[in-house]
Amino acid sequence: MNTLRLPAIPVLGSAGSAQWAQSLGEGAPGIALAQIAHARAGIEGWGTVHHLAAAMARSPLNAQPDTASLYQGAPAVAYALHTAGHPGYHTALATLDDAIATIIRCRLHAAHRRIDHGQLPYAHEYDLINGLTGLGALVLHRGREGDLLRDVLAYLVRLTLPIRVDGRDLPGWWATGSPDRHASTRWNAGHAGFGMAHGVAGPLALLAITLRQGIVVAGQADALHTLLVWLDQWRRGQGQTAWWPEVIDHDELHTSNIARPGPHRPSWCYGSPGIARAQHLAALAIGDRQRASDAVETMIGCLTDVRRLARLTDAGLCHGWAGLLLTAHRAAADTNTDKLHAVLGAAEAQMRQYLRDQGEPTSEGFLDGAAGIALVAASLDIAPNPALPGWDRCLLIS
């Protein structure tokens, strides 16, 4: 085992707001995951985890349907407490389950009403970070495989049906507004994101993961096919050179031409690794061996193309080295070929070198900082930290 030392994780260094206390991506719930790994391994006691749990509950938990999500508010807190597996959190989790069910029911009602009225969604209605895909992932993580999860899946199936706007059919996931929340005339007619965090790869991954587990609703296989055809349509290159755009606007949809040349940064969140893994999971779910093999080849290209790797500017889970390597590692665990394993070793060495060269991350959080890097390093066995089972289900790559 490599003796790489990862930076220590500050416990409450940024805890000045309720948003930080209830943020899986940046705050206490995500930082707690790294501490939970130590507590469950018996390396440290539970005191630090309990301290973080108290910080999460110091302010009223956000259970507002408009703003609560897997990565913010009551669902984020529930994700961390469930992953802890500590009996002291059982009562709190039961209360959170009720609140989360209410959030999901409200959001499903609003989404179906929007579809009934022939209106386009905002991406945060359905995406992984802010939307119903993420909330469905939480329900699955909690082992609640009943009507609530199936209702989320049924909504995602409906999302894949075309929607008619101004006399033209658009993909049901065609999102209104800007992908970066900054006003621009480019996005006046909406956009479609491809990535795992905010694009269509997230819904595809959840539909695939549940299908593999035998959790099926009417139209699920057709929905997978629709999304896979969409990815086929927009893929550029083949095999190890394949890549997808991060997002397209209405003009690109109309002309089928991508304005921004690629390939782009090989990140989990927006990039080809996350998209390829979603496609890989879907291929495994429907038994498409050729598509699964193609997805693995794309992942190999992400790990070996020096031009793409040069676009990684941090070690983090969302945009950087940790996310790329973990996504590839989870894909490798699902393959019966050694090709992906063979290139992972060299890429892991590059990550170790990057950490030595760059020093400590500037953030302590889960998506961009030390907590996520530590969890990934343990999962890849490139640092002497204890691995935590199930911690990455919020990423929809396993």
C-alpha cells in the first residue's frame, strides 16, 4: 500500500451558515463521510462524527421542496447519517424519511403538472445534484425500494418522451434557461446538458442501476433506449477518441453541429467519463455487450489522452483527478477485461504525483476538496485510509 499522506480534514473550519452545515458537496455532511470511514474502521471514535451531526442539526433542516436536494438540506443530512450506519441516528433518520417523502411527492406533483401543461423543465427539476434523480438515488441508498422510488422512475420515464413547443418536438429533458445560471442570449431557447451532475447522464444512470437491481417500472427499457440513442447522436469520435459535448444550445440542436470543439476536461460532473459510465451501466442493464465495450474504450481514452488529462486542474472529485479515477475504477469492477485495469495504475500514479506537487487542497469539502479526495484515495488503495462502503452512491457510478 502506498504511504501517500493526504491532507488532514478540518472539522468545522467553515461552519458559519446553515447552508454549509447541510451541504453534502461543500459542508458538514460531505466532510462527515470521511470521518465516518475512520470511525467505522475503529481508527478514531465517533466524537468527530457526532460533532458534525450536531452542526448539521444546529439550524432547522431545509425541507423545502423548491430548494432541498440530495446535496442540500434534509436529504443531504440523511445521506450522511445513513452512510454512518450508527444506531444513534436511527430515530433521526425515520423523521427525515417522512420529510424527504414529502419533498419528493411535492416535486413529482409539480413536475407532472408541468409536463401536462406542455412546459419545458428547468434542469434542477430532474438532475442529480438538485433534482429528482438525486432524490431517487437517496431513496435507493436508504433501501426504500417501494412506491416512492418507482414513482421517481416513472417520472424519469415520462421525462424521456418528447415535448412539443412552438410546433416542434424537443427532448423531454430540454431545459429552459442557462446551464450556468448566468443570463446569455445563447440560452434564450434553452439547453441540454449531457453530464452526470446536471445533465441527462444522471437520469440514465439511475434508470440503469435500478433496472440491474430488478426495480422496474413500465417504459423503463424504452426510456433507456431513448437516452442511449441521444448519446449516440451526439457522440463525436469512436472508441478511445469518443467524447460528448458538455451542453448544447438550440442552434446546435437544430444544426446537429457542436460549436465548441472537444474533447473537453475528463471530469465526473460534466465530462465524458461520467457520461461513458452512465452508458456503461445502461449497457450492462440491457445486456448490450458491444455498447459496454465501447464505453470502456471511451474510459480508457479519458485516462490516456495527455491532451485531455492536461485539462484537469485540480485533484477533486467533481472536476478533477479523483472523480476521473473513481469513475474508471467503478467501471473496471464491472468489466471482464484487463484493459481498463491496465491503464488505471499509470493514471493513479499521476494523481499521486499531482497531490505531491500541488500540496493540500484549498477546500475541505466533498466534491472539490480534501474529504472527497481522501475517500477516493482509500477506495483506490493509494492511501492508507479506511474505505467506506457505499459512500459514492450519491455519484451514481456504482
